[in-house]
Amino acid sequence: MTVFAAVWVAVFVWAGVVPQVAMAAEEKFPAKPITCVVGWGAGGGNDLVARAISLSVEKILGKPMIIVNKPGAGAELGFTEIQRAMPTGYTIGMVSTPTLVCNTLERKTAYNLQDFTYILGLAEDPRTISVAATSKWKTIQDVITYAKANPSKFRIGHGGVGTHAQYASLDFADKAGIEITDVPFQGSDSSIAAVLGGHVEAACPAVGEVMKNVEAGQMKILVVFSDRRSPDAPNVPTGKEVGLNAVHLSVRGVAGPKGIAANRVKLLHDGLKKAMETPEYLKRMKDLAITNRYMTGEDYRRLVEEHAVMYKPLVDKLKGKK
């Protein structure tokens, strides 16, 4: 560099013309804690997975991952906060499809599906219809028989308007030929508490969200909406086994705002993937009854696009009934 050029660079830096972010680009990433936004309340499946991975990722990335719960509007508040964050890699969050997708199909949301950097997929968890252990309904057929005789009196709680749990509940009712009343809560944990409190007859949590209550003798799962029996509830029939052609899997992942530098995306992806492979994380996931499902960011993005096509007819149909 000539003396003349060096002088002008010095002037630009002194005047603030050269952005400080350019100088910061060489800093080791991450240089500070990473915020992970969870658009559901504490205790739900996405929150449990986020906290499980956060305990392992700090050892790998060298900085803690701080969980911040932002429940509301069927997780839209949390998704929007992720989308609006500065694309530095220091704010990421839990996403879950098809909830991420169904929100956009249900209404005009503050975010679009293209507004995210999809980092990786973490886990899958099928939806259920679950009731209190002391309830009179022993099988899903008992529920269907009761609901046919008592239209709209069978109440199913779920994690919020526009969430996957709501659509799984309504699809169950549609496929079973019954009328239910679906009741939104802020997260699956709240819907389970409502069942235990006798405020609703059933809930539609994922397997991992309700297993602790099942193991405690408080709840029982009547049906699992998967294409195969859950290894954590092997005695519970799938929807297809009881004549309901319904498969509803929550696929949980991590995303950030659009525009994160590729090298930081790679560091986040690699760090999270290594955390997924640690014995302590695998044990936590087993204890939570949630199945690991690693996906690359690109594969997760494709799944989001597939769900947008798959769920549109269901959302349009069910919206017409409201």
C-alpha cells in the first residue's frame, strides 16, 4: 500500500467511514453468549429440546447458549423475534415445522418462510391424543363414540392458535367424523395442566411433551399420529391402526435470521451437530422420549417447503369450518 493510500484509509477510519463491523469480522466467533429464542412456554417440547442442547453446546462452542422464552400467537412472536434479529449469529432460535408453516397458511404473519437461515434439524416428535389417567376413556374409540353422541362437548387443549397441535386436533376430529371444541393455551405444558385440572377432556401434545406425566401415572396416551409406533409408547396404536389416516410429526430445528455469514452458519451447525452426538445429550433426549433427527439446514429448508404444500389443503379446509 502506498503512503498516499494509507493516509486516506486512516482518514476514513478516523471519520467512521470504514464500518466497525468490518474490523469485527475477524473476531473469533462466538465471542459472547448466544441467545436462543423459544416461541413456546417453559416445559413444552421445543423448550425441552432447546435446554437439552444448550447444556452440551457450551462445551463445544466455548460460550453459553441462553434460552429466552417468547410464547404467544402460536409461536409467531418467537419466530418473528428470530427473523428480526441482527444477522450476526448471536441470536438464533427453535423452529418447528409444521407450526412455522401453518401460521403462515392460517393468517398474514410478520415473517415469511424465506426470512430465516435454517441451520439444522434436531428432533422429531409425533402428536398424540392424551387424557387424564383417571378418565373414563380407555381407548381412542371410546372418545370417538362419546364425541359422536355429544357433539362439541369433547374439548381438546393444544399449544395455541395456528400451531401444529391445533391442526392435528382438528384433523383428528375431521378424520374421525366428530365435532370437538379445540381450546388454545400458551404451550403444550399448559394444555396438559388443563387436562389434569379437569378444564378440558384431552390434549394434543407430542409424545415427548406428555411422557413425564404418563410415567408419573397422571396421563395416558390413546393414539399416536405417526407412521410407526413410538418406541417410548410401544403399546399405543398409531392413527392408521385405528382407521385414522393421520400422521402429524413435529420436526424441531434451529434457525436464525436471513443473512448470517456462511462461516458463522457453519460454526453453529457444526457445534450443534457435535452437541447432538454427545452421550449426555443422547441420554437427555432418551429421558425426554424425543427422537433425534439430524437434518442439514438445506434439508430442513426443503422440509419446510414440503410442509407448506402438504398442510395448505388441510388449513384451507379447516379454516372454512371456523
